[in-house]
Amino acid sequence: MAHIAVIGSIACDEVLQLAGPLRRGGHLSATHCGVRLGGGGANTAVALAAAGHHVTLLGAVGDDAAAKARLAELEQAGVDVRHVARRAGPTTRSLILVEPGGERTVVNLARCEEAAPPRHLLELAVDAVYVRSRRVDLAPLLARKAAECLIVAHVPPVDPGSRPAQVLVCSESDLTPAETQDALGLGASIAGERLRWIVVTAGPGGARALSSAEVLAVPAARVDTVDTTGAGDAFAAGLVHALVAHRPMSEALAIAARFGTEATRWASSGLPAHAVARLLR
């Protein structure tokens, strides 16, 4: 299996299961479901580790008890956390509001990130890097790393040149209609000449991958949705898992869609290890 570096957040997700749908000005009841490991970096790293890869997570936690708990969970999941930065203050914390039917709303309450881009990325011998961060100052590091390995990066940011990468992944909900219409042009602006594919997800509308030569599409399977938190992170894990195995994009897109769909069946932010094992059988 591959050695993969993941750049992204490590969070405490505090979950509220709402009794009814969110509505502006409403007065809602909810059940408190506790705190669980979350964050885009952590969610993707856990799924990739469950798929058998050696995963190094680059992110940051605070100096609180929550940091110890989240790091312990990551280590138990098989993720290498030796390069996670420790910062003064609280660990990233999010409030997850889950509606009946599984749709989630995320409210960020505290953010913790490294003071500077993780330059130790350049010292890691990896087969791929997955980036789930909005920091625009990662670009110089990624440009250097892209010369030696696969870079898969999440969008946003959409700043020109901000994500030198061979593959970009974005959700249609994060793009304007104009950006969605010209996703390949947007990707070329963000990633530069290295770009081979931009993958656009659309939730129940499935996903598509665009290159200069072709457009691929995969539908979303219908399942009984429990919680959509982390579905995009699971999708990314499936995509990276397939690409480091040198699967063609047509197969990688289908595998990613299965990972993303599977994530919606579980009341968790990260795809459970037993679910990953079932997907790989």
C-alpha cells in the first residue's frame, strides 16, 4: 500500500440530532449525541488508514484535554500523528446539526491551525499528498512536492495558483454557477499546468471528472441516509485510494462515489473502519 500525507484539520465534532428541519427563526428541539473525532484532514486520514495505507497527518491541535483525546483516537485508527503541531489554545471545535433525513449543518466554534505551512512535508517520502485546507500559503510547498508525487487538493481556495496539483476535488455547493459551468477553466487557474483532472461532486446528483480530453460521470446510489457529515472526506479518501493504485479515473471516480455514499449510512464524521473493509471486499 501507499504512503500518503494528509494536510487538514483535526476537530472535535459536537453533535446535535435535531427533531425537525432547520428553519430560519425557528425554535427547535434536539438530542445531544456527544463529541466525536472530526475535521476534514482527520476524516480522510482515518479512512485511508483503514484502507491499509500508511498515513501521516499534518495539522494542528490545541493544548487542551480534547487534543489528547483526538490524537489518541487517530493513533488507534492507525494514523501517524508525529507531525501534528501543538498550539496554545483550544483544539478546533465544530457544532454539527443533523436534521431528520441526515442532512448536516456545520457551525465552527473554534479553529486551530499551524502558525506556518508544514515545511516538514518536503522531508516526507510519500506517494501522494491530499490537501483539505483553505490556506493559500501552501502553494510553494505543494509546487515543490508535485514534482515528485501525486497531489490531490480540495477546492476552495479558488485563488489563481493556490493549489499546484494534478487532481482537484470540489463540491458544486462551494462554487458559483459560473465556476461550475467552467470547472475545467477554474481548475486550470487554481492548479496551473500540472492539472490533469478536476472532480466535481454534487451530493445526490453524483459526481463528474473533467480533463482536457474527456468528461466522466457517475451517479449517486440511493441509500437510507443517517448523517452526511464527512461524506465529501470519504469520497476524497476513495479517490486517493484508487489513484495511488494507478486505477484509471473512470474506476477511481466510481470507487470514490461508493466511499462517499457509504459514509452517509453511519452516525459518524469519519467513515468507520469496518465500513471501509466492506467496501474493499
